Amino acid sequence: MDNVIGNESPRTALISWAKGQDKWVQQLVYLVSTSRCPPTEQELQQVYSTLLQEKELAEGTGGLGATEFSLSTTDGENIPFALLDLVHIGGVNRLLPNQKLEFNPRFTVIYGENGVGKTGYVRILKKLAGVRNAEDVLPDVNSEQAASGARATVKYRSSAEEYSVNWSHESNVSPFNRMAIFDARCAALHVDSELSFHYTPKELSLFKFVHDGLEPIRGLLEKESRERAQRENNLLPRFSRGTRTYLAIETLGASTDLTQLESWALSFPPKSDPL
């Protein structure tokens, strides 16, 4: 059964809706629709920066200029991709720094003695794919690079173009989260054990990911609003509570009558504090 609403898929419907929204909403939908994952904390900060700049509440290019993106209804899910190679940078089991594993277009066999690092490659791939039974990627305790964390570079080909991804222990990374990985641990999980499984069509889950991204953005806005209100109310102690001037300063905003404030200012004699 196709995931289709009318004549368009849920993903296409989401993108069509986003194109009529603010730029920061488009950026959030872009991040979710391309990764098919909930937005990361770093991505949410980027979207929040875009919102502030778009509403002229902040300067800089931390949001809009940080990521070039365009919403497209073309679904990359149907575009094949192939792994080219995986270069270990450091921090994974017994793998040597800059050790490369090249993938054959048809079939790749990894063999070797116990303890030489074969499992390290599998654990990296399972982390990239975001499988349910992904193990922790263990460092080599005897290596000086163990403290720097697991890192690798993965190259792949898609639509005749080659791409490179720098991996630093992230899980569920696009497009590798489209891979299926089956090993002995996976068999024990899915065959031998009782398994509760809740199914949500992958395209419908995009709506939840966008919604879950909007809530932290609202929280950041509310926090920023409270902090700015506390900073901007430092004028209130200079006026007597209950007076019309105090009320005007307390409710100072875009609708404040500046002409009225200027007339009140002229009615007070200049005051200078002694040194």
C-alpha cells in the first residue's frame, strides 16, 4: 500500500505546506525531510538563529547563512546509494588510524584473526544505520586517540555523485539509516526474544519530528523573552509605582506613544548625580 494522501505523499504534503511558511519553518522541515530523523540540538539552535534573524531580533548569519537549503518534493529515499569506503580516523577498538575499508559494488567480505578490529567496522556501520541493537563503539584503551572519541570518514555514491560524511559517533545518520544490517545479535533480538514493535509509516513520522522540533523552539523564545524583560526593566526603579510614567515604562513597546513620553521628559528638570 502506498503512503499517498490524495495525489501526493505525506512528505510532499508536508513540504508543500512548509513552502508557504516562514524561512525558519522551511529550514526545520528541510532538516527533518532530508535526514528523516528528529532534529538535533545543534540543528534546533541553527533554526532558532534563523528565526531571530528573519524577525529582525538578532544580527549575524548563524542561521540563514549557515545552511544552503531548498525544499524539494523529490524524494531522495528512492535514489539508490552505494558505500565506497570507510576510513577510520581514530578511537575505535583495534582499528589503526587512517585504516581504510573499501567496499565492492557487489559483495564485500571482511576476514581476519580475532582481535584485529573486524567488529569495529560493523559497529560503526550499525551506529550510522541507527539499528535497534547497535552496540557501544569501544575505544582502544592503549591508544592515545581514545580520549578524542570515535571518528571516521565514510564515502558513498548517489546519482553518479560522490559524497563524504565525517562521522563522530552519531547515530541514525542520513542516508545510511536506509541500510539494513543483520548479524548474530540482531537474530537474538528479533528471533529468539519477545519483541514489542510499534509501527508508524516512515513518512507520517516526519510530522511528529517537525512538531517535536517546534516545541524546543517555543521554549527558547519564551526563555529569551523572560531574560530580555528582566534586562529591559532596569528603568522602573527610577519612577514611583502607580504613576502614569511608571505604567508607560512598564508597558514600553512598539505601540508606545513616543511623543507623549517626550512631553513628560521635558516636564522634569535636568538632574545630574554628584561625582
